[in-house]
Amino acid sequence: MHEAESKIVTREALRGLLAEHRRRGEKIVLANGCFDTLHVGHTRYLEGARREGDVLVVAVNSDSSVGALKGYGRPILPEAARAALVGALRAVKYVLIFSESNVEALLTELRPDVHAKGTDYTVANVPERATSERLGIRVAIVGDPKNHSTREFIDSVRKAPHA
């Protein structure tokens, strides 16, 4: 198994791992996304998320949830590949594949200290804001301005002349 793949964990295993980090007084950050073709905006988002705490957990949408969220033809890469790519990033400690349409259940189950979202959100429009507030989880907007789009990248590849 490659190091990146060893970062991919089950929900059950993750609960135990996070309990140990908490015993050491470490701050847990949860970030999430589809990560369908990893691009520079994703890396900046995850690096920004990591700066919010000590341990970065990244929840990667399953194939079925990406299809429901993004539509026909998505994802481009299967969930195992997307999770391994995210796991290859130095900022990431653990990767979890999840099938829900948002991370409300994960926030409730894992109780991170920080819920990191990209700059395509504001604290006011984060879908899980009410859950985060109820649980006392701080929401952090991180990363660079949203001028990187997986959809636009895919469209440019499809339109590129092929020799």
C-alpha cells in the first residue's frame, strides 16, 4: 500500500484515531469536497484548512454523491483515485470517503474543532452552518479566491484540439 492510500480510513477507524489526537490536545479540522481532477485551487484550499489546526481530515464525496451533485458524466475519476490523490498531499492527515450530499452527519459524528470551506462560500451560506453552530464547531473560509473550476477545466480539455 502506498503512503497516500494508507491515509484513507473508515469512519469507525477515524473516530478512534481522532480520539487519540484529542487526548494529545490537538485541534481537528474537517474539510470536504468532490476533488474530481485535483487542481491548484484544491491544494490551496486544503493547505489553508490545515493551517486552522493540527490534524486535517478530508471527506471526499463518493462516486454516487458526486454524480448526484454534479450531474451526468461525473465523477471523472473514481472515488478511490480521488481519495488517493488527496491523501498524497502533505497537508492531509486522513481521508474519508462519504456518501451523503453534505457533511452534517460527519460533523455530528466526528466533532471537529473547525469546519473548513472554500472561498466559494461565506460563513453565512455554508450548507452545514446550523449544524456547526449547534455543535460549537468554528467555520473557517480558507483558500484562494474561487477562480479555479473543475467544470471549466473539464470543458477546456473536452474542447482542446486533439492531434
